[in-house]
Amino acid sequence: MALFSNVVQLVAPVILTAEGGGFHPPSIMDFFPEVVLFEGTPFAMNRIMIIRVIMTIVL
């Protein structure tokens, strides 16, 4: 029980200061980022697609 109270005393200030302004849900633009390469073509790539291509090459 003493260990639990020590952990609570150490973690509680960190949790309270990390709150900021509460929960901010993602917007629709977070799911559809802007195009980075080949804009205006059928091969347009955003940052998520670039990471997918890199990981496909790596694997």
C-alpha cells in the first residue's frame, strides 16, 4: 500500500499539468492530409501514402 501512495504522489502532478485544454477530437483534415507529390495527377501522394510506399520497399 505504501508503494501505491508513493506512485500516486509522483504521478499526480504530472497528470494534472498535462491536461492543457482537454480532449480535442481530430478534424476531417487529419484523415485527409494535403497532397505533397504529383498534385493534380492520378498518382497524387500525401504524407501517409509516402510512408506506405517506403515501408513496402523496406519490407
